[in-house]
Amino acid sequence: MNKVHVGLTIAVVFSMLYIGGLIYYEMAVELESNPDIKEIGGPPVIDDLRLVFIVLVVALLFCGIALKMNPDGKEKVE
């Protein structure tokens, strides 16, 4: 890995940790100010296996198309 990859990796990890910390802080403040909240989150959405299957198939199609476009990562020189 070169310096650019290391820098981008550090930036992505830092960004994810920062956003996660902000979300945690906001949830903690909200729960402290409203003690009557007992559950966090919305209704369960992924109970339907057909929805999971459709999302999986679409993701596989996108990945397959991306790999077919440039499978070895090298640019074609003509």
C-alpha cells in the first residue's frame, strides 16, 4: 500500500468513528432527556426473505457488471 492508500484508509476509519460517536452522543442525550423511551429503532423491516433475496440479487448483478467492465484492474492500451 502506498501513502495515498494509507491516508485514505485512516481518513475513512476516522470519519466512521466520528460519525458513530456523534450518533451515540445524540442518542444518549435524547434518552437522558426523555426517560419514557423504552425502545430504540423502527419496526422490523427485514422479516420478508423475498426482500433480502431481491437486494442480494441486485447487489450481485452490480458486482458482476463492475467485474466484467475491467476484471483485472488494468487499463486497456490500444
